[in-house]
Amino acid sequence: MTDKLTYVALVSALLGAGCSESFDPYNEVAGLRVLGVTAEPPSLSEGERARVDALVSAPAGEVELSWTWCPLPTGPLGNFECAVTEDQLRTALADAGLDDDVLPPFELGSGATVEFEYAGGRDLLRGLCELLREQPIPEATELVSCDRRFPVQLRLDARADGEAVIAVKDIDLELIEIDDGDRNRNPDVGALTLSNAEGETVGGSAQRPVRRGQTYTASIELAAAAAQEYRDVRADSGGELVDQRENLAVTWFFEAGEFDDERTSFVPEQNDIADARSNEWTAPSAADWPAATVELTVVVRDNRGGIAWTQSTVFLEGPQ
């Protein structure tokens, strides 16, 4: 099974703005950002539908959000556009004698949450896979085998105050029966807390302000079971089902201050899941961040398309 990225974002420059020699750190939340897109459930069997949510951070003002889905995306080289239009796809399905009425419209709606329904039945998707192979497609577009699952792309276009962001989320449409124990689930992530050198809990949940300029241990509740054990085909397994365990990637976002590590991770047989749970965060100075609170966000992804997040509002004391 090929590892899937559950979230890819392209942030365009301010419209009309020139190039800059300096860049903000990836995990510093400034301007319009899509920090994550999650689907519940993260993969669909025939007849199911998913609730899809986006975690969007934006400056004050209205954010425009619009969602589309695509069965054949062009990838980053094609700006994640769809290699086939809805009209082309419906015409091809009708010409092949397949029922295009059960195909969801490419336009899914607006807002931070939408629903996506399994696109027709398995027979339709297998037929659709064969039709896509007959279409003229961009050279960089990758055709899937469609033997076990049909991956589709959900694309979120966000705009606010002259900024534009594209975020994409892959959802697998299962073409065979999957044992419940092997189906992917989003990681179970608990609260984000801060503790000082004495081990006392401070910050958001404790409602105790942190001192500016001091370093604290940030921790999330992340059980070992968050990295699921499952059976699936692996690239080196010759098509056989093999026992596996998920990798977890944890990204630590901040409005202000600084984390020691941009990301932490868990890789089975290489490290302990405790390594992924914590990070060191230094609170900002009053000069850098005069506001009384700062938002911290932690996003956890597995290598099969699962994603979850947790956030905390941290109260800051006055300058030292």
C-alpha cells in the first residue's frame, strides 16, 4: 500500500505582492492557513458517507471556503486540478452504459464542514477506473490500479483578505470487503497541556497563566492504540496481506513563541510513542506578542489518511 499524504497545502503569495527573502517557520500560524482536513470515517465502504472538516486559521474577517471532489487529480504539478471535467465523466459513463445519476456532483458546497458520499457502487467505480484509463490525461497524472480501493481527492479552496490557499484530502473508496479491525480510524488525540519545570500543569486547561520567555513542556494525550495494527498489502509483500502498524506524524503549530521541534513522530520498531507526545515550547515576549493569549494547535496524522487535532488557548502573564 502506498503511503498517502492526508493534507497538502499550497499557499499563494498576497495578490500583487513581490517576493520576500525571509519566510515564516512552517509551524508558525500567520495569515490564512489550513492546518488540517479530516474525514470521518477516513475511508468509505459502499453506501457510506463521510463528514469532512477543515481546521482553518485566518485573520479577522470573512473566509470564503469552497469544496470539490475529483476522481483523477493532477497532483502538485497541476495545482491539484482535476484531469477530467464532470461533463466529460458523465458523458463517458453514459456512453459506457453506466448510471451517471449516482455520481455525486463535483461541487460539494461551502463552509468548514461538508459531506461526501461513496461515489456510486463498486461496479460503477470499477467501470469508472477503466474509463479514466481511456481518457487523455496530463503526463504527471498517476493512474491507480483500482484492485482494492479507488482513491479520490477532495479539494478545499480558501480565500481571505487577498490570500488564497489550496488544501487537499485523499479518501479511499473501498472496492472489496474490509475487516472492521483493518479499516482505518482517525487517531484518538486528547488534550494539549503545558507543564513547568516543577511538573505543575499550567496554561489553557489549568487556567494558570505562563510566564513570558520561559520554556514549558507541551504534551498531548496519545495512547499507543492511536497507531493501529492492521493487515494490508505492502509494497514489498508481493501482493500478500501482511501485519503492519501505522506510523504517526505530529505537527506542532503556534501563533507565537516557539516549539523546539516542528514535528515529532512514532515509527514502529524504531522509537517509542512517548517520543511523539511531547515538545518544548518557549512563551513569547511582550514585545513579540503583546496579546494576553496565544493559541497552540497539534495535528496528528497516520500514514493511511487518518488525521485528528487538539488545541489549547494559553494565557500569558505580563512582561517579566
